[in-house]
Amino acid sequence: MTTPPLRCPDCGTEYADRWRCECGHPLEYAERPLPDSPAPDPAEFDARDGLWSFAEFVPESPKATLGEGMTPLVEASEWDAEFKLEYVFPTGSFKDRGATVTVSRAADLGVGKVVEDSSGNAGAAVATYAARAGIDADIYVPASVKDAKLRAIRRAGATPVTVEGPRRATTDVCIEAVRDGDGWYASHAWNPAFFAGTATFAYETALQRDWTVPDAVVLPLGHGTLFLGAYRGFRALEEAGWTDSVPRLLGAQAAGYAPIAAELHGDDAVDGDNDAADGIQIDEPVRRAEILDAIADTDGDAIALESAPVERELDRLHAAGFYTEPTSAVAPAALLEYRERGVLAPDDDVVVPLTGSGLKN
């Protein structure tokens, strides 16, 4: 399979491969694959290849895979919702969706070393899939990264590079290394392959619901890796004729790190802080405009939550058998808030992804 080219949606420049357009805009695939056949019978769909079972939608070929995907979709009666258990991936987070596709692209290109900046989960995922592909990896992380995530990076044979200061400083140092030619940028915020991977969340959800989509999906929102992936996936399903609608996308941000919620509701609506949800503490999401467009297109929303409701929800999740990390509790906590505000009706059909394992804390 020839590695598909990338194109800038802003200026139209096309590249064989590059991490960012020369004009500064994130790149996308020059062509997006879509199936030209009707949706298959859900009872006969062969899902043994995990998320790669949806190859007709995915622009890369599986060069680095650990059998990831097809995470369970289960009833969560206490929340009147369905939870998709994204924390059962090989490295314990949904970031494996993006990592398998991104590292597969790197392997197809013959890359010798990948680099990534991450608060933990994406770094562990990229490190693990790079090991699977036999590719070296440098993972830039904040000095405050949790020890369990640092151990996962090291044990995959990658080199962690710790950076003092705010989360943004980690990205800046990593990008400087990329500019100096020190590796191929496997960025979960910039690389379109990562979003092609996270889009499989939507394909699996629709299949598990017999090609129907929920009224809404409530998701954690930092860089928008899963949020935009879900949007792209549900939109692709509708365009392919496999489903007939796109759900409302409702984001959950951490107070103190909530630029999308601030844009929608003003700074007063995002006051406070949230130290519990370290996985979404992003001040300047790379694809901010795209996130806002996805919210507008789906009649969605984004709100900010402080630590207290997230910690309460984490306790509820653990007591109900869902052993997640703290950031995963942001979306269920936001679900309650959206219902209290009347954004969601009591009988709305809602799916919530639980994104990271509590075993990583």
C-alpha cells in the first residue's frame, strides 16, 4: 500500500509527508477513503481484526498492531447511559486507536525514530506501538508525569525526556527537536493519522448498536483527539450511508484549562481549577477551530468542571466496577451536569467513553 499523501485544507499545498504545512496549518489526508457498498449486516460483520476491521474507512495499513479495538459497549444503568470501555486497550487508554494508525504510517515510510509529546497516555501508546514496529522512540513528557506512565514508556524501550514547566513547554521542546531533524513527529494533536485512528471509536459504536447512533456522546476534551475523531467517524458513516445521523458531541473540559468552554460561555463559566483531570490540561488545542466547528455542526457544547465533581464521579465509577483513571471521570460528571442544565433530556440516548485505566495511577 502506498503511503497516502497529505494536503493542507487552508492553502491546498500537498505533501508526501510532513507534520505541519509550511503555512502553519494542520494537514489532512489528500483523499479520505469511504466504502461504496451498503452497511453490512451487523450480525455478519467480521470484527476479528479489531479496529482494523473498518479498513474501508482507514487510510493506512496495519504495520503496527496489537489486536486493539472493539472495546466493550455496556449498559451503565446508574447513569442512564452506555459506557464504551476504552480503558481495556493494550496500553490502557483510547490513545492506542491513534497510535496504531500513526505508527503504522511511520513504519510504511521507513521511519527510524518517532518522537511525541504527551502528558502520559499518548506517550505510552506511541512508545508501545513503536516497539511493536521495531522503531526507536523519544517521548517528551512534563516533569510532573505520573510514575506509572513513565514506567510504561521506559519499559517499551523508549527514551522519556522530561520537561519542566507547564504542559505547553513540553510541546515546545519536542517541536524544537523535530525541527532539528531528531525524529518523525508522531503527534496526537497534529498528525492526521492519529485522528483516522480515533475515528474508529464511531465505527465500533455504530456497529455495536446495529448501525444506529446515539442522541449524544459526552467526551473528555483537551486537544480534541477523541472528540474530533468521533466527529469525523460519525460524519464518515453518515456520508457512506451506513447511518442516518450524527450525534450531538458534548465536551467535558478541566476548569483552568477550558479554552473551548470559555469561547462558548465566557471566562466566568470556566473559573476554578481541576488538578484531577491531568490528561486534558490543554490551554491551546492545535485544532481549536475544528473543535468549535464540530460543536456547531452537531448542536453540541463544551463545559468546564472543577476537581470536586470529577473526584465524586471517580468514586462512583470505581464502586460500580469501572476502574478508570481520574480524567475518565470528567465525561460522566459532565453527563450529570448537562442533564441538570437541560442540555440533555432525561430520556436522551447517550454514550460515554471511559478513556483510561485506573491501573496506570
